Amino acid sequence: MAVERVAGVIEAEFDDELDAGRVTYDPEKTDPATFISELERMTGFRAALRDETAREPR
């Protein structure tokens, strides 16, 4: 996944069915605004943080 090439991103997963992903990152090396910006630049797709409080139970 493109976002895994961003410094500080440890792991990234994406679920096509849910059209959502999860990124594990080192907060001392990057932050969500940085890796979202880089992901959008690298892929041309729009990305945003999901409101975790709105998360549906599994």
C-alpha cells in the first residue's frame, strides 16, 4: 500500500468492501495529517480520518 512508504507508517490495511483502512504509525515520526496528505498525493484518492465514535460494533 502506498501509505506504507511514508516515514513513520508501520503498517496499513485497507478493506475494499468497507472502503476504509487502518494505519499504525509512530507518532514521533509522523501524524495523520502528514500521511493522509502523502497518501492523497501518491494515489490521487481522497482520504480522511474516520470518526471512531461513530464506529459500528463488529
